Amino acid sequence: MLALDSALAQLIVDRAMAILPYNINVMDDQGMIIGTGDPQRLHTRHEGAQLVLANRRVVEIDSQAASCLRGVRPGVNLPLLHAERLIGVLGITGEPETVRPYAELVRMAAEVLVEQRQLQVERHWQRHQLESWLCQLADPTTELVQLAAEGERIGLLLAWRQQVCVLEMTEAGDTLQRRARLIDALSRQGQLCAPLSARELICCRPFSAERDDHAWLAQADERGWGVARLCVSDPQACIGDLREAALATRSLLAFAQACRPAQRLLRLEEHRLSTLLFSQRDSWLLRRWLRPLERLIAADQDAVLRETLRCWREHDGHAQECAQALGIHRNTLRYRLERIAELVGLEQARQDQLMFLSLGLELFQERTRTCADALAGPRNELLR
């Protein structure tokens, strides 16, 4: 239940006194003045309010009656109700005959403000519960049964099919303020949204084939939301798959940060294999698989072969399109692919093997940068 606090009480007073030429007092459920236009009466006990609280009815006090009560002036005092519960007292100072016509109007306005505050509290509580649920969705340590039960407890109703989005914020400016603005904007669009860290947000949204994420990123730039990157899962139809999509989309963001720093929009369906390999980049099997690429990199000083391999994958192994993109003849392309196969120890340049090599090269280069960064620190310390 809502408790009448001093901030809300003073808001009621200020709103009423901006219109009426009479002092307004608001008392809590103990009869203490917690909002008033007369600062000297603040935090004093109002005996007229105590009469209202004791009898749950309007109490009018004229000049003669006021002289017999402590801390009371002539006026009309009315019970303030919320959901049929007495939460305080509203008083308007003046002779009852004069102020009586305004008293009910002021009480009605006060109860509207109380109701608005209660709705704000409920919305804040609901948002907090939804944010907590989303954070648990992206936390692999939270059991799926617990996640489903928590969603049922807070009355969460998801319109299947749902997509998971993970957004990365830029470092520039006031990140917390921009993040709050972005969460508010996404919530108004019917998306569930929660911060995972200072620069990372997770969202769930109903799937729409017509949605244009490139256009949305342009809109985000225009409004100064500071979105650096958007990673999107494919649509899911149950909570179990939604949990897996949330974990995979976070891995997709990690892959993008390490291997595709210039790419702002990534879809999981287009980078599923890359994301899987990146999530296993420290495994023994993957390290052994990447080892033959050392020979390719060592022999490819001008990065021609690596660029050829990258272009080959981008064009799905279509030789003519790849050769045109590189500006070379198809025979030159075939020679380069055969040279790549020779350097990594393949008998022939099969398309599936070249595709996997291009993925491995991306991971190898990321591992090389990580190792270089790790060595740079100690080396720089020695040079000082």
C-alpha cells in the first residue's frame, strides 16, 4: 500500500496553492503536518487531523473551536483515501463558510496525484522485476525451471516468437544517462530491456520480418542514444530456446568485439558457426586446428592470400564473383587457393575446407592480437 511521504505531500500543497489563495496542509496517518504552505507548522501535530483520523469524516473548525485546540487554525479538514484506505488528512485554512466550496475540489485533485504516484511506483516495481528476469535469462547459472517460475510470478506474458537483442553502448558522454533514455525508448516500443553492464543491454522483442535494424541504428544515432553495436538472434518459440539464444547472442557480441570491430549489426543466423568457434577459442582441439595457419601467415607477408580467403568466404565460394571482387582472373584465383591449400597441408583446395580455414584465420588473428596485447604490458614495463 502507498504511504503518504513528505515529497508527495508538498507536491499536493504546491499544486493547490498555485491556484487557491489559501494555505493548504497535508498530514500523515499520525496527524503530523508533512506538507504545508506555512513552513513554521511543518512537522507539528495537528489536532484537527487527529479528529479526522479517529472518526474518518470531515472536520470543520471555526475560529472559536480553533482557540480550544493546539496547533489548529480555522479551516476544513478532510480524510485522504487511497483504495478505500485512510492514508492522511488534507486541510485548507480559512473560515469554513469561505473555504468549504474549495475543499472537495482540492481533495479530489490530491487523490488524483496520490493515484498517479501509486501507478509510478507500480510501473517502477514492474520494470525492476522484468529487468531482473532478463538478467537471469542471460545468466547460465539460473535454472530454466526457476526462470519459468519467476516469469509466471511477475505475470510475464511473451508473444512468441521472440528475438533476443544485445546492444553495446559507446564510451563517449554520460553512458548511464544515455542508457536510461534508450531503455525508456525501447520499453515504449513494447520491448523488454535490462542493463547487463554499464555498456551492455539485453532486450527481448516480438519478431517482425518487416523490421529494419539498419534504419533503427540510424534513428538511434539521430537521437543520440549512443548505440555502438546491435547483435540479434533468430526468433524463438519457447523459453528454453530463448535462454539459449540469449547466451549465444552475448557470445556473438564478444565475437564481434574481437573479430568484427567495424561491423555494427550482426545477426546470429549469419554468424552461427563463427560464434560457436569463437566461444571455443581456448580449447585444445581448436588450437590444434589453427596451428597450420601459422605457415600461411608466415608465407603471406603482403596478406594477399588471407584477403583472398576472406573474399572467398564472403562470396560463398563462387569463383567468378570472388575473382571480380578481387579484380583478378579466375585462373589467378585458382592458383591462390591451391597455394593456400599447399601451405596449410591440404591435398586439394576443397570448398568446405577453405570455408573452415577462413573462419579459423579470423580466430587465429584474434588470438594473435590477444597474445600481442598480453606481451606488450611486460615488454613496456621492461623498457621503462
